[in-house]
Amino acid sequence: MSQATPKATGGDVVVAALAAGLERLRAHAPGVLVGEDAEAVHQARVATRRMRSDLRTFRPLVDRAWADSIREELRWLAGLLGEVRDTDVLLARLQVQAAELEDGDRAASAVLLGRLEDQRATRRAVLVAALEGDRYREIVHVLEKAIAAPLLTPEADRPAIETLPRLVAAPWGRLRKAVSELSAEPSDDELHAVRIGAKKTRYATEAAEAVCGKPARRLARALAGVQAVLGDLQDAVVAEEWLRAAPPGKGRDAIVAGQLVAGQRRAAAKARASFPRAWKAASKKSLRSWLS
């Protein structure tokens, strides 16, 4: 696998990022097809998302049309993986909470969770068909070509140590602006947008680690903390939305759904309360001095 080094050019970093993404995708695609390990779906999805994010971060270093065409194909694949992954996360979350209910309520929750398992099976069938199809094979072929012969701009020939801090500073600036514009009681959608911004900035920072070293690693870890807190919030929001949209049950079924909704509310409140501290840790000036 191609790897960037402290003496790498910007182009070297682009190639290393794509190579790492393709390696991860290939490593976990067989597990996705087997379907016994939810982590395989998660890692394959991360691979597609990272490559899309990296191509956006490195936009000044790559041919725009070339990169956008790859990103569009990866968006299609990430979408299919995401539908299964989101269902996996939701199912695992509700299974844990249902296991904590009283015996009678726990039995009643099986019907509710069965609907979610059916939904996952349908989405997984679509994903498997895609991974066995020509479009997926073409994506892999395009990535192989992109790694072997990337279409780069003259800017990519410059030392990465000179170009990467500026490229990482761009998503960081957008993230900081999004946080600064939050209202006193931000909506779930506003905080979800901050989470996405934190994730994009973390991906960019991690892509710079091989060249920029410990400063980049420390910032990436702090951003991971922000992403984790807001990820918990988003998972709770999605779970409540699904529970409210599920066909209404009767008697104990309705009581169980209500208990699970209450659990999401508590989890969401806890995540919201944790966000300010996580952001304070990630926004320390010392963590981003290398971006200047």
C-alpha cells in the first residue's frame, strides 16, 4: 500500500489516502457479503466516506472533474452501506435497551424489533446485489487506476508539509464557524451539522498525520471526542423518530415503545450536556497552532 512520509508531496498524500481507503474496502467487502459481522459494513462504509472526504479536502491538488466523478460513485456505494449500517446501529441500540425492560415488556419488544430486523434484511439484500454487480467492480477498477495514475494539479508537486496545514485549516474554519453560530438551545439538526463538520475535519487531520505528526494526531483525537458525543445524540434522535413512525401497537406494545422513547430522550439530554466540554477540549488553541 502506498504510504505518505514526512517528506511526501501533496500528491503522495492523495495517493496514500486513496490506497488506504481501497485496502479497507477490499478487506471488509467479503464480510459484508457474508453478513455475520456488522463491523464489516461499518468499516466498508468508513472507507467510502473517507475517500470522498479526502478528495474534497485535497481539491486544490486534484483535477476537479476527475475527483468529482469518483466521489459520485463512492456516494452511491456509501449510501447503500449506510442504509444497512444505520439499521444495524438502531437495532443494536434498541436490543440493549429492550434487554433492560421487565420480563413481560421485554417479550413484547420482540415484535417491535422484528419489524426492524425485516427492514435490515431488505436493505441488506439490495447491498449484496450491488456488491455482486458490475457497478461495484467498476468502482474498484476506477480506484485502482486513480492510485496508479492520479490526475493531479501542479500544486500537488509541492511538499505536503507546506500544503496540508492550509488544506486542513479550511474544514476546521467551517467547523468553528458552525459552532460559533449555534443558538443557546441548538436544534438537533444544527448539532448534527456540527457532527458532520467534526467528522470531515477529523478525516482531513488524520490524512495529514503521516506528514504533520503528533500535532495532527492530537487534534484528530479531540475531534473524535466531539464526534462521539454528537453521534450519541444523533443515534438517540434517529431511534426516537423510528419508534414514533413504527405502526402503533396496543396495550403492552404501546407501553414498551413509550419506555424506549423515554430512553432516547435521556440519552439525548446526556449527549447535549456533554457537548460543551468536548468542544472546549477540541478547540484549544494549542491543538491547532500547526494549521497556521
